[in-house]
Amino acid sequence: MTDPLLPPPASHPDPVVPAPDLDPATEAELARFRDAFKLLKETLGQVIVGQHAIIDHCLTAMVAGGHVLLEGVPGLGKTLLVKTIADALHLKFGRVQFTPDLMPADLVGTRIFIDDGKGAARFEFSRGPLFCNLLLGDEINRATPKTQSALLEAMQEKSVTTGGETHRLEAPFFVLATQNPLEQEGTYPLPEAQLDRFFFRLVVPYPSFAEFENILARTTGATTARVQPVFDGAELVRMGQLARRVPIPDTVRRRTVELVMGTHPETEYASPGLKRYARYGASPRAGQACLLAAQVRAVLAGRYHVATEDVIAVAPAVLNHRVILNFEAQADGVNIDQLLAELIKTRQAAWSV
């Protein structure tokens, strides 16, 4: 008889991975990792109502060293979430409201002429708001492509080049950007190269009735909740370094490759829907993001190895902005979430054979 408290058997079982003999120091590090992640979630919960999956994904991406694109209609707390994360982590916070007249120099900074009146005039670089630990790019799709492109080097290389000089950004550095999917007038869609640099794209859902009621109770009283820093950015960096040490079995790595290559319509791994509706598939950065996020998830699950279920759990948020659909998909009303669900189901069926 099946124990109802146990999860159903997986349709894509991984090869048996023997539990490694961990030394006490590593065990303590793993426990500290889980405690820190839990503490951070609980701290954010003092201000943010609900949105548990969004918070999990945001923190996972930050531990892995990635950037997040938050998409949702106005008023769902996207900006508040980013600001609260910065407060809870004691990070230097920078906010830029992206508008059509925003110039790259407004974001990166510019060289200014300084004359001390004694004949020692010089040019000096004045840093822009990009020089921070956590940058909130509010309504990022309202800026022109010229300004959007100023973020490319910062997001990938963690540096800024201007006036022939390269300036390193202080670690850790994260970009959490927001955009409104409904209003398209006066917006500039993010180019594929920039979308590819976002670790996750997360769609913020509307709150439930109970969550809505709780939001009103918290925000219409005489006082508002504030959080205190629970640890600094250096601790977040240490968590990311620990997660990277989690072993990835060869089978899981190969399945990740199959999953990412399955977004390319010309490959044998693609599902029927993607063969028909996909124009371009995801880049190798998608595979890197899947495995890095899976390593974080494995630690939180109490395992010191990555399983296929970890990759499947994070794959939709990794892939949903990296696959370009064709015009036929738009005409037929097919969205990327449906196609990714079909792809995952197709690969699971192949792995269970």
C-alpha cells in the first residue's frame, strides 16, 4: 500500500546518487545557508504579503548571482519588493525611473570638467546611479534602446566602460527591473541580447482575496512595517559560492542540455508545439541559469546534489523570455508558458523510457 504522506514516484527517476560523506564544516555551512535563506524570507514577509514563489525565485537568482525581470500590472508591489530586499540585505540601493528622455550618461555617469582656479583643470568621472549593489530599473521598457544598452556590460561583466576607462562595479551587483505588460504606448521592447542577460523573468500574479485584505490592513493604518538588515551582501556572495560547490550528476547535466536544445525548433529534442511555433531557441546562458538555480534549490531541499526535479522547477522562469515565437504563434493565440509545459512533458516522457 502506498504511503499517502510520501510523494508519488517520479516519472523521470534520476540514477541513484550515493549520499556524500560531508565533513562537519560543510554540514554547518549548508545549515547556515538554509537558515539565512529562511530568515531573509521571513523578514521580507513582514512587509510583502503573499508572493511566496516570486520571493523564492528572486532570492534564488540573487544567490546565484543573476538578475531578475519582474513583469506585472501596476500596483502589485514590484517596486516595494525590490526596495525591501535591499533594506533586508543592507545593500546600497539605486533606483532609476526609465523614461524615453533618459540618456546613458544619466545611468552610468559622465566625465565632468573641474577647474580649481589654480590652473589645475581636469576631467573627473562622476558616477551614476548604476554604481550600487542593487539597482531597481523601474519600467525598464520605457527607455530607448540606446539607454537600455548601457546596462549590457554592467549586467554581464559587472563593469562600466566610459571615456576609454573601465570601472568595476562593487560586488555584489544585481539588477531587478520591472515592466508593465499591458501598456505598450511609449515603450521599447527589450532586445533579445538584454533579455538573455536576465536570469529569471517572473510574472507577478494578482493577490488572492485574503492577501488583498491583508494588504489593506497593513497599508491603511497609522504605521507601516519596516525591516531591519539581517545580513550584508558578503553573506549573499558566500551563499552563492557554497551553492556552486553542489555536485551536478552527468545525467542531470545532459538532461538540462536536452531541455534547452528542445527550445530550438530544428532539433530532435523539440516538442511538436515548439517545432511549429518557435522562431529562435534559448542560448547557453539558459543552461547555466538552470543549473545554478537548481544548485540553490538542492541546498534548500536538504540535498547535496542536483536532481532533475530541481532543473524542471526552475526551467520555466529561465526559458520563458529566451524563446522567440513566430507570427503563427501570435495568430493562433499560443503563449510561451503553454509551449514550455509541453516541452517539459515531452522530455519527461523521453527520460522515463
